[in-house]
Amino acid sequence: MSSDPAIPSSNDKELVARTQGGDPGAFDELILKYTPRLYGLVYHMTSNHEDTNDLLQDIFSKAYRSIVNFRGNSSFYTWMHSIAVNMTINFLKKRNRRQHPSLNDPDSNIENDPDFIAATSNGDPTKEVSIHELQKKLNASMQKLSHDHRIVVTMFDIQGIPHAEIAKILKISEGTVRSRLFYAHRQLQNSLHEFKRN
Amino acid sequence: MILMETGNGMGHEPMHKIIKLKRYEKPPEGYYEDFLREFHRRQRAEMLAPSLSAMIMERLSGLIPELRVPAMAFACVAAVAMIVSVAIIRDTPRQTIPHAYSVSYAQPRPYSQAPVTIQNMQPVSLRVDADPQNQPQAAPILFPPSYLLQAPLATHESPLSF
């Protein structure tokens, strides 16, 4: 497993082995460990909290049923993310145009983030953009992206997963990851054109 | 405000910074603990709720004893099916004319000649010129003419020598 901080690197192998040996408590530990990361992945793809919750339950349920077949050819992290990505994309294809965003409130810490301050005010109170306005804009821009582009933006920009790991999860080349990011950023740039430095 | 640079691939850092702000969108407090409890509840519900195939099997197993079909009835049905299939196979003509050929196929007309009796019979020769009225003048041809490909003459000269 990579030593990158974005990727949890602890006793996954042991927990997987214990789960395969019939210890459900070990899988509980895996759930607690991976839920926050996978929640982010699914939530930023669906833009809906309730859908994310249901989908995440299905993802862990499938992982629990399939873990006996997990041979460790890839890391558990990669395997788990692959399941989540595939199920999320299948879900989005079925959901099609039924779009009812149900967004979570941003953490209050966002107000102290220098990037947020720079993006929203630039010291001019008359031009200040509310958190919710920014959130709405970001969400709308993300939803305009194709599933393939949105998934790489979610994993790279929001979750901080390195290109190489994204390539493994999506079973594509690193070059393809970079290319998709480039085009996704360009599209987002057009959507968020109002957030420009004067 | 953050500059949205265009063009080269290095100009996407500002975009990365803005998108990164979505990290602050978090589920309600205590969500992750509740999630595990919900997972356990669903697992138990899944175990208790029978699957569709299990339900069908259960229904069938419940239905068959109610029918009270004697055990030998199945053997009788199997035997009858076997007899019927053998009869169908035997009745099927061995040489069937495919439908595609039936248009051009003509039934042979019955011969109108008188029946052959032992008195009318004459010796038959396999010779081609065997005609009882004309006796052969030249050497008899014993076999029907055959055609042989003429082999080229063997020569030691090169055929393309100039």
C-alpha cells in the first residue's frame, strides 16, 4: 500500500483475514475506517445525502458478501474503492435525470480556509459570496460534468487521492486520469467563471 | 478573486483550490456511528428475509405433497412419454423429400410394358455392340469407352530453352 497520507495504511490485511475467518467485528472496524472516505466519494458524485446513505449501505453489504473472494491482488483500499465507484456509476446511470440535490451543510471551518476567503471576498464585502451560494455553484458545476470526469475530480481534487491510485481504482492509465482532469477543470472553469480575480 | 487561468496544464491549481472546498461538506454529527448500527440492522433484516428463490422453493415443496400424486404416477407418465416418442420416430418416413426439392421432384411413371416372363427372356450380353441381329465385324469392344488424360511426353529438354 502507498505511504501517501490520503490512503489509509494500517492493518487492513489483518482485518480482512479476520473477516474472512468469520469475525464480523473485524468488518465493523473496516466499515468505521472506510465510511468517511467512501461517503465523500459517493456524496460528491450523487450530490444527495439520502442516496449516498443507501448506496453506501449497499456498497458495504456487497463488500461483506464478496470479501471471501478477495485474494489480496490489490490493496483492500483499492478493491473497496473500485466497488464503490462501479456501484455509484451504475446508480447514476439508473437515476438518470431524477435530480434532487440534498446537500450537507459545509463545516463551519470553511470560513477560516484561506482558499475560501480568497474565492469569496478578496477583501471587498460588497462582493462577498455566501457559503451556500458557493456550494450551490460548485455543486451545479460538478453535476454538469460527465460521470467519468466527475469521478476523477472527486477523487483527485476533493479527496486528494494520487493519480496513480486513481488509475488503479478506475483501471485506466495515469495519462488518462490526467487527461480527464485537464478537460474536467477546463469545463469547471467555464462554469465558475464568475470567481475571477479582478 | 481566484484567477481562472487557461491554456497550459499548469493553470489548474486555482480550480483545484476551489473544488477542494467541497471537503467541508460533511454529513450530520454522529452519522458514522449511526451508519454502522444501520448496517447491522439491514444485515439482520437480510438474513431474516428469505430470498426470492428460497420463497419459490418453499412454495413448491409445500405444493407437491398437497397434490398427493402417487409415486408410480410419475413412472407411468415417463413410460407413456417413451412409448409415444418411439411411435413417432417409427412412423417418420426414412427418406423424406426436403420441401425445397419437392417442386422439381417428379414421381416415376409406372411402366406400361408387359410383364416379363421366363419365356420372353433372352440372354443379355455386357458387350456394347451386343446386338442379336448384327454380329460384330471388328474386334469387339468389351468395355465402355473410357477417357484417359494424355500424359505429356517425357523429355529431358527444358521446355523453355531458347
